[in-house]
Amino acid sequence: MEVGRLPVELWRVILAYLPLPDLGRCCQVCRAWRELILSLDNTRWRQLCLRCPECRHPNWPSQPHLEPPSWREALRQHAMASRTWAQNGPELQSSTCLLFFRRRKDRRVWHVGPGCEFETLRGALGVAGPYDRVVLHPGVYEEQAEVALKVPVELVGLGQLGEVALLVCIEQQCPTARLCNLVFMPPWFSTVVYKTSWGHVQLDNCNFEGAQLQIRGPGTCQARFCSFSQGSSAHLLGVVLSLLDSCDFSGSDTASVTVEGPLLSERNWACKHLAALTRTFPSCGVSGNNSNSSRGPQAGSTGGPQPLGINVKKEHVSMEDWQRRTGVDALCQETVIEDGWSDGEHSEGEEESRDGEKTKNPFSLDYKISCDNHGLSHLLKPRSDGSLPLVSSPHPLPVTPEPLTLQQELDRDPEAQMLATSTLGCILRRCLFREGKGGVHLSNYGQARLEGNVFRGLNYAVRCIQNSTIVMLRNEVCECRASGVFLRLSAQGLIAENNIHSNGEAGLDIRKGANPIIVCNRIHSGLRSGVVVLGKGKGSIRSNQIYNNKEAGVYILFSGNPVVSGNHIFQGQAAGIAINENGRGIIKDNVIKENQWGGVDIRRGGDPILRNNYICYGFSDGVVVGERGRGLIEGNHVYCNKGCGVWVMSSSLPQLLGNYITHNCMYGLAVFCRKDPENIDAREGNWPGQEGIGGDGASGERGEGREGQENLNEEGELFAWESDLESEDERHSARRSISVALVEGNCMSYNRAVGLYVKSSEPLNVFANLVNSNRGTGIAVLQSSQLTRLVTNCILENGRAGVTVEKDCRVELRGNGIYENNGHGISFSGNGQIAENDVVGNRGYGIQVSGSVDIKVLRNRVQPAQGCGIAVIGPVKGVVHDNLLFQGHPGNKKTLLHMDPGNDSCLLRNNNILRHNNSCTSAPPWALENPPPRPLASSPSGLSSSQYPSRLGISMTTRISATVESGCHSGSMFCSIL
């Protein structure tokens, strides 16, 4: 392209000498000239922008090394902003023709300095007229008394910034004023160098050194490219709207910016102009930096079926790949359960079945009674698309729910949308807060909006208390010595798309009724927890990435009650989420993975609702319910953890409903407790002042316990926790009270040890669970001095026995379906009752009862694969009556009902034995009818029905529960101990 006869390159050289007004005139010549002028962005426009004495680099102070998208646009925005102070003239509305007769403001320029018209600032201000410019020549100007600005005036320092210094206290008593290129230092009689209570002041490229800027509503302020150092600060009281843009705050003794007081109803003329300026900053709703690539490392690629409205990233991961990546395979082989009882040992009947299995299948399907239509069979059948359901698949879940984007969160949350678009109070954007005590402090109904700022090396970044409202968008909060963001005393607001990392305490600390919305942040690399909620703190914590924190990703205690949903909490060095000291909360739809300790840790009165989470690939247990833990644990996917899926211990009262607990390297669900007088202090939770409780492996979470103690009195806040805590009646009034733990409707599959492991001194009831395809025994009860009830469960295809009950245990088995396990169907050495069960197709004995026990075996239907149907071995007391026994393969010559000779204390009565006809070559017409195969799909008589998670699609009977008594199990090598 050519303009005239000269080449474009030569025109650019010529135009590079033009000043700004001439460049503007050239743009108006024609379209070709305009395009030519615009092409000078990286040359002439850059020079003009950087040489302007009234502004600095457009990305100063936080990112001065980055160039703006357009130097010309940056210069244009600066020119518009620098004229705000002079836009308060009257607006003529009566007639447009009167605009031609408006008097132009005759502005005069007054010079102050040695050899100039005036020697002092006070003298020049005494004669200056409205909108005059007062130019101060290099030097230091000091006034011994307060100076009043009574007319609109512009004060400009001549030369480089720092050559003109003012030791004055100025009170503005006029509608508007502008100060540019000046250094303010406090006079001897006051630390306040500038104050206004009703006018508007504009500060461009000024420095404050050890001084204070004070704005009272309805006064307003606009500060751009200013530095506040050596303890300087800005105080805004009851201000409706003020704008601090691209300012540098350093070395503060208190908060750098203090905003307090409710917004006044009265507004001055500048509010509408400042509101227009705030809209020039990119809106949070259209931010493009919320992609996963910019939101931190990905926490692996596994997950589960996605809830509605959640983005899903699919990436198939095989179990073998995960084992190879984490070195888990050696850890999972032949897991020792407890006290010499090894999952690798086999009973005599099981050894026989294993030997027979090497040669041929001893139990032809032609002779096996069909039991495929039991009450939980729908969970095992292939889906309509041919894929396997979760409990039938040998592979873990292949997909991960992704967090929602900020725009998606705003679309479904009107309150968050309203906060994101609000522009009231103090607006801080693109500022740098560094190396001081505090960043921004809000109190007493104050309001502030923080956008694109950097907080680094402070004691705290933001402190919001006393019903104040904070909006934080796309800020960086890092390297604070205490917590990054504090919210107290009913504070609220929106905290979104911030990068909060490397802080000495929690990234966010929420207490005493504060209720913020925290969405789409990256909260990581903290020296303590990611988010702490305590002291009746609330909040909605959604769609964040919380990772690589030294302690729990989210820590809830002292009646904290947040909603934690849709987050990715991963790669933490302790628990993913810890609920302690009567903490509560709703925790749902989160992905909690790859944490060093328990994915979720509940203890000491913690009582959350844990629903529909994906707790996986942890280096410890999936869910730990410790000393006095409570809570509703419902509909979660707990899989591929190195420890147990769920570990319940120490007098806990959880309700476990409808969870998928699969592919874990130890037990699926372990209920374990043992009195341990040596650790009575740890069991009772007496942590403060004690050293080394629980060993080195417990130091991190004990640190979280200390955090709850150390930070209670932070900055003089004394909390009477005993009076703050709600009573037990109040806390549980909205939820059905239980006195024992509840295990109902869970699926425990493909775990590498026992599916359900029980060693408890308290009663335990387990109801309507599916326990299948575990490498060890389906259900093992090793200790149960009080009654344990196993009712209407389906236990099938486990690697060892279906149910094992050890000596001195009290157990009732009723209404269960126990099918096709590789050991005995039921191996029973305790006291109790085995009634109305279907025991079919197990490779060992159907039911084996042994030892000096007192037992009733009633109304069971048994068909063994190759062993005895019912075997009574040893001095057993009790009755065996009204059982129906079916012969399996015709080649099985063992007695279907066997009792040791000489046993006269066990009564056999009314048992019915069905055998094959010797001449029959086809399968006999036997079937499990009246009732159909157990567990039944409907409630048996005498048991009340209860609600069951709808996605499992089964009607349930009574809720059954159990407590787990005191003591901490020392057998789990991964169990986290607070």
C-alpha cells in the first residue's frame, strides 16, 4: 500500500516525529491515513505512552514486563481517565442551540517555586480561579497549617516524579480537584495529607510516603499509577464509589486500604463517571482464562458418572496402569487382616474346591438352581447399550467430572451474578500489595470490588468483617504469613477465579457467620489447609481446584457449616476434606483424589452430609470416620484407594447409604475398634500442648487441630466456643436421630481384601448391601461381643467364603442371598442365628457351623457345589430345622446334612433333602419359589420400609445401625489419625 507517492515505510519514519495532536488530525484525513497511523502502535504510540509524565507503563506495577494489547488504546484510556475531574460542569438540557453559547472555562496557569510568581503553595491557591492549573517547580514545599482547596484546581509537579515534594495537609472544600506528579509526605502536625468529605479528587502518578489519604462519603476518589509506601494507606469511610487503579502499596503498618461504613444514599457528581470507567475493565462473565490449562495441574483422569450440568473429560484408565504408576501392586498382595487371621489362608473345604477347580468345574450350570432374579439383580445386569454396570465391571470408573466454568456458575446462581456485576464501594484493580502487614480491610457494612490485583508477602491479603461485602475476581494472593483471605462476623461476597497459593496459613479462613460464594479459584501449595471453615462459618465453595496443600484441602470444625460442591481436591499432603470438632456441612459432587491421607476424614463430632462424591486414587483410605464421627455418607463412588474404601472406628455413628465402594486395595468397608488405654489422650482428643501423639505420620492433621486452637485468638478475636456450639438436639433436629451406625444399600465390589470387615464390641446391623467379586471373603466378622445383624444382603462371587463368623461373635444372618463364592457359603463359629437365607452354588460347604457355639439354623435353602449342604462340626449346641437342601452335581457324593457323631446337644428336625433321580440325565425342575431368590425386592414382614437412594432402584426395609466403641485401630497402615 502507498499513501501518495511515498512508500509506507518512509511515511512511518516521517510520522514518528509528529506530536499527539497532529497524529489525531492525520487520522481524520482518510481511511488509508487512519490505517497508517494505527500501524504505528509498537513505535510512535509506544513512545508517546511511555514518555507521558502523568502515567506509567500500562501494566505497572504488577506486570511491567508485559506489553499491553495496544499502546494506542492504553494511551486513549489514560486520556479519558485523566479528564474525569473536569466533567462536573452543568448539563444544559433546555435547548441544543444553547450549546453554542456556553462559555469556555478560561484556565490560567500559575507557577510556584524559586523565582516564579509564587514562592508558596498557599499563596498560589489564594489567587487561583476555578479549574486553573498550578505548576510546582522542583523543590520541597511545606506548610505549617492545614491548606484548604476552595475552588476546583489542578496541582501538577514539574519534572520527573520525586522532584516535587509536599509536606502539607490539604482539605478539599470544592467539588473537584486533580493532583499529578507529586510526592506527599506528612507534616509535623498530622499523618493525613489529603482529605475530602464531599468532593471528588483525582490522583495521577503520585507518591505517598508515610502518609494517609482520607475520603469520606459522599466524597469520591480516583487514583491511578500512585505509590503508597513506608506505612502509607488509604481510608474510605461510607464511600459510594471510588476507583484505585494500577497503584502500588508496600510497607504498610496496618491495612493498606481500609473501607468501612455503609454506603451513603447521597452521591456526588462523579459517581456516574466512575461507574462508566469501571466498565472498561473486562467483565468476569466473559473471562477467557478459566480453561483447565490455566487452572492448575490435572488430578489424573478418573472419576465417575457425571451429574447433570457438569463438564466431563473422558480418559480411560486401566487398573493395571494405576498400579504400575503408583507402585500399589506389591502392597495389595495377601493382606493380613488382624491378629493372625490372614486373607491368604483357606479352610479345608475351600482347599478341596480349589484342588477340584484345577481339574474340572465340579458344578455344572445344568444342575445349579437359578438365582439370577434376586432383589439386587438389576445392579448386575448389562445396560441397554451393552456396557457393564459399575458393580460388574472389573475396571474402575473411566471418566472424571470437570468443574464448571465461572460463566456456568453465574448462569445458575442469580446471587453470584448480581455480585459479579456490582460496582459499588471501593473498586481496586490491577494494584500490587506487597511487603506489609495487611492488604484490604473491610468492616461495618463496607463494600469493595478487587479485580486483577496481586497480594504478595503480607500478613494477610484481605480481611472482611462485620457484615461487609467483598467481590474478588482474578486476583493473585500468595506468600502471606497468615491466611490469605479472612471473612468474619457475617461477611459475604463473591470470590472467583483467583489464584491463592503459598500462604503460611489457610488460603481462605471463614468464621463466625461469614457466608461467601467461593467459585472457580485455584487454591494450592499452602503451608496449612486450603480452606478453613469454623465457628459457625458458612459459605458456598464450588468448582474450585484445591491441590497440593500441606494439610487438608478443606477443613471444617467448630460448627462450620459450608456447602462444598463440584470441586477438584487432589494431591494434598494430608486429607482431602477434614470435618472435626462438631463441624458440619454439605459435601457433594466433588472429585477427591490422590491425597496422601484419607479422602474425607470425619471425627470428634463431625457430622456432614457426604453425597455423590468421587473419592479415588488416594494413597490412604477413601473415607475415614474416626473417634465420635457422625454424618450421612450417601451415593459416593469410593474406589482405587491404597487403603480401605471406608474405615469406621472408635464409637462413631455414620450412616452409609447407597455408596459404590470398589477396587480398593484393602477392605471395602472396615468397622474396627479396640480399646487402647495406652493412647487414651489421643482417643479423647487432648492435643494442645502434647507432642508426638500418633507418631510422625499423624503430625500434619494434628497440626490442623492446632490451627483450630492457635488461630482462635488471632488479632484479638476471643471466641467462647462452648457458647457458640449448638446443642445436640438443635444440630440433629432436621435429621433422623440414630444411636448406632447404619450400613445400608452399599455396593462393595472388586476390593482386594474382604468386602466388609467387622471387628467391633458394639452391635452392628448391615442391611441390603451388594458384596460381590472381592478378592477375599465377602463379609468377615472377627469380633462382635454384641449382636451383629446381617439382613437381606447379596453376597456373591467373592474369592473366598461368602460370610465368615469367628469364635465368640454374636451374629444374626437373615434373608441374605449367598451365591457362587469360592469358599464356604457361610462359615460360622460364633453364637447366633442363621435364618431364611439362600445359599447356592458356593464351592465349599453351604453352611458350616463349628466349635462350642449355641446357634439356630432355620428355614434356609441350600445347594452346595460339591461339599456338604449343612455341616455341624464339633460340640455345637442348638437346632437345625426346617431347612431345604438341594443336591448339586450328581457326582457330589458328600452328605448334604452332616453332624459329627456323638453330638447329642444339637437337634436336627424337619429338614427336607432333595436329590437327583439316578436315571435322570437332565436338570431337575427345581427353583427358588415362595419366596423368590433372596434378598427380596420387597420388605419382609415385620420390618418397616425406608427410603433408599433412587438411582439404585430398590425398595428397602428397616434401617439397621450399629455403634463402634472407643479406641483407635492401629492395624490400618494408612488410617489418618488426627
